[in-house]
Amino acid sequence: MRTLLVTGGAGFIGANFVLQAIADGIRVVNLDKLTYAGNLGTLASVESDPNHVFVHGDIGDRTLVGELLARHKPEAIINFAAESHVDRSIDGPAAFVETNVVGTLALLEEARDFWRGLEGTARDAFKFLHVSTDEVYGSLGAEGKFTEATPYAPNSPYSASKAASDHLVRAFHHTYGLPVLTTNCSNNYGPFQFPEKLIPLTIQKALKGEPLPVYGDGKNVRDWLFVGDHCAAIRRVLEAGRLGETYNIGGNAEQENIHVVRTICQILDRREPLVSGAPRESLITYVRDRPGHDRRYAIDASKLQNELGWSPTQTFESGIETTVDWYLSNQPWVGSILDGSYRMERLGA
């Protein structure tokens, strides 16, 4: 049976990947620090599954990582572990450097040493796949898209820390020969997303009939990628990607933030109208913009499609309907998160 070491596998994208992999018969060793966005409740369905080995720990703990690699001998490491919210990086950038840069470096060093000790087919098969973001490329104007050749120009502490980790992964390939792959994705959404992000935050506030904050003029554009499509793309890159290469993953679904919020309002008005009968769009409130808010991101994923045959299966319209319905059906999961330190307050102002 194939074994993967997945880091950050209790977070939003990582947990969706873990659930997909286990459903397909892959054994997963899941290393997660369980910071505020890590949630074992997301993995409840595989809690007793023998193919899921959960380990509470830090990617920066080299002793622990070395022991896991020696014991389980995975054929690949998929690195999801990261601090990932721009607003939080504005309030506290040091944590992002510690996890995303220093932690990734420690993980790379242990991966390199483990790979060097392998022999034969095990050495040939081993891969390190690093999951990153389109935010490392900076901000686009009204035209054009990010390609794998776009120069890095990060504008937030979060994107700067991810850019640094991307460069470290590249350096370990060119300096030590470590067999690496990097993916840079657009904005993810879907089941199990922590409710500080735009889509789940809007759903929760709209359900409660609370004001719906929209930064600036609401015309910032993002390319929205359904998380299930993202996980499938990562699996495809892991399977057939060219070592040392970067692959951009996008949803072909550019939308202004205000359109996203309005769409959620319209869906909820159909599913669960407010008692007052008022349209939820009346709750939209424009607030002071995020500092350094990038205007537009858009991904050109043609390299991934042309080389590896991947393309998204969800449109924005189908994905957002699926996502809203998932949150409506899983309010206890959301409630367990909102019982903690996060109360849907604004961060990074």
C-alpha cells in the first residue's frame, strides 16, 4: 500500500486531501500542529481508519519528522503545513515566518537526509510536493494571468513567507538534487474551510442576519478553485509532474468579491429566507480596505492541463451551491470552531 506523509492534514485543504486519499486506498501519516485552524473534527470519519495515522506535532521538530520518515518510509511528502490568512499575517507576521519559512526549511532538511538514505526503486520514487499560493506573484491589473514564469512580487507578510518557502524548495532541488514539485493555487473554497475566510464567513454572518463586511469597493478579483478540484490536481502533479517544476492550479472562475457575497446572499435567500423577508443583500456593508490589498489574481493553468490533462470539474456556480449546502448541513462543525477563540471578528485592520 502507498504511504504518504501529509503535513498540515487537519487544516482546510490538507484535510480534504487526506479524506480523498484514504477513500482511494492510500495510507496517510498526518502530521499537524493543531493551531487554531487545525481541526480533528474534520477528520472524524477516518478517526478509527487503520490507513490514517494522526501525529500531533510541528514540521519544525526535526527529531519527530526524522522518526516518522524512518518508521513509515513514505513514498512522498505533501507539505500543506502553513499559516495561511493574510489578515492574521498583518497582525502577527512572525508566526508566518516561523512556520512557513523556518518550518519548511527543517522539513526539507529531514526530507533530503531521508531521501539520501534510500536505495533503488524507493529512492527513484520519492518526491517532495510543496503546496503554495498564487499570492506570491503579487497583484495583476485588469488584464493578464499569472503563469509559472511570472516574477515573484509578494505584497503581504503571508505571501512573502510563502515566496520564501517556494525559493527554499527550488534551492533544495538545484543544490541537493531533492526530487521536488511545487504547486501554486488560486483561492480555495469548499467544505471544512475555517470561517475567517470570505466565503464561510459570509455564509455564517448571512445566516445570522448580521452585517456582511466587504473590503473597499468590493471589486477585488480572485480566481476561485473548489477544494476537491485542487486536491485532485495535486494528486495528478504528484503522479506525473516533472521533477523540479512548478504547476499553477486555477479554477477558471474569476469573480469580484462583491459578486461572491451577493451570490451567497441569493442562494441563502432561496434556501433559508430571513424571518423578516428582507433580502440578505441589504446586509452588505462596505468597510475600510485591508492594508496592501492586492487588486486581482488570475491563474493560467494551461501548463497543468496541457502536460497532465487536469482541468477543474466545478464551475463557480456549481461549487458555491455545493459549498453553501454543505455549511447549512454541517452547522455543528462550524459551531465547534466558533466556540473557540475566533468569533468572526475582523482581523488585520
